[in-house]
Amino acid sequence: MTLKIENIRPDFDYGFDRYDNSNNWSSGILRFNLNGEERFEYLNDNYESELSDLDGRTRKAVKNRLSKWVSEHGDASFSTESEYLDIVAVWHRVDIEEGIEIELTEEAIERLNISGNGYEINSNGVISWEDRDFGYQEIDNGDDGDREFLTRCYNLANPETALGDIEDRLEQLRDEAEEEAEEEAV
């Protein structure tokens, strides 16, 4: 049987709440078409393969082809369009463990007072951006333990949720600047 493996692409927003044996997040998957059928496979070997329904020889051939693709495209940058009006695209590597960059519309950049094209979420789920008036900003929503882990994973899998956090931070910064100005005036 001839294997036709095509349209291989990384996916960055799959299963943020899945754990492996080491309590790590499944950081990514590869989606692809196998003989015309949409399939996926985990980048993390700690999960049971989604190819277990294939015979051993076929599974090995598919895994080898996916491994070759990862080695050829490991340094490439990929964009995924967003369904959210404020987000133009989400940029990422093959495995989002390295973090993601969120490209915003001009309207969102203006509303959020961002210098540059958008904001970043690093591998720990920390949100960062450059504010035009207040400089470098960073939000780490995590606490210690499991809650921190889930929050950080959620931020990577759902980058649009950071928009509200950035809006809240901008309001806080403006309020603090106003209070400082009032204190200096006294």
C-alpha cells in the first residue's frame, strides 16, 4: 500500500489541559492528511500514539516521515489565522513550547496602546508587550503549583484571553500615573 502523507502542519492550540506522566503539558501536535484522511500525532512521546490503529510498519513509516518533517522545519515560523476580530495571526514554531507571538489589528494596537505588532506569550505562559507610554510590560497570571501550570497552559492555548489582561493593565497603569501626577501637584 502506498502511503500518501501531505499537508503536514503544526497545531498550537490542542489540549492545554492534558498531562503526561511528568505533569507536563502536551505542547503540540502535527496535523496531516494520510491517504486523504485528516489525522494528528503528538509531538510529545509521553502520550499514546494517535496512530495506534495503523499496523506497525505503516505507523513506523508515518512517524519517520513526521520526524523528518520536524527536522526540516524546526526553525521555521508558522502563522495561524484567528477567528477573533482583534487578532490577525498567531505566529509559532513547530512546537509552541518556545512561545507564541500574537499579531494584532491596527485598531487593537491603538486601543491597547501597544508599540509594535502585538504581544508575546512565552513558554511559561507569561504575557509581554511594549506599551507606548509605560514601556515593557509583563503579566504572569500563575500562582504556585497546579493552578500556575493550568493558567500558563491556558494562556498558550488561548492567546486571545490576554487581550482583557492587557486592557486591565493599561487601565491600572493610567490610574497609577494619574495618582502620581495628583500627588506631585500637592
